[in-house]
Amino acid sequence: MVNFKWDQKRALEVAKEDGVAIGEARGEARGEARGEARGKLLGERNAMMKVALSLLKKGLPVGVITESTNLSPEEVRKIAKDNGLAF
């Protein structure tokens, strides 16, 4: 025969600990996924800015650069200005 005594208080503590652990794991997974997505977008944006700079150095018009990179004309002009390139 098993000698078992139900401890309501301890059962609630264990359930709470389990719930917190599950919540932390879910939150961490969501945060990690969001961080990866944000990092990917930032990386793609930085790559397009490098492409825009390269195209500016070759003398291509702003319209062609904006169509090629999906950057706004203002962003392309700022890249040019920041790198000492004139229009």
C-alpha cells in the first residue's frame, strides 16, 4: 500500500512553477522569432543601402536606384549626401 497524503498548497506551488516555466519558454521562443525577423529585415535594408551607394557611384539616376532597391528618393539622397556624392 502506498502512503500518500495530498498537499493542496504544494500542488498549487508546483502548478504555478510549471505555468511560469511554460510561459517563459513561449515568451522566449516568440522573442527569438521576432528578433530573427527584425535582424533579417535590417540585414536586407543594409544590403540595399550598399547597392544604392554603388549605383550612385556609377552615376545612375535616383529613380532607377529607388526602383532597384525599394528605398525612397529621400533615403537615396541621404546616402549620397552621407558619402559626399553630389546630384
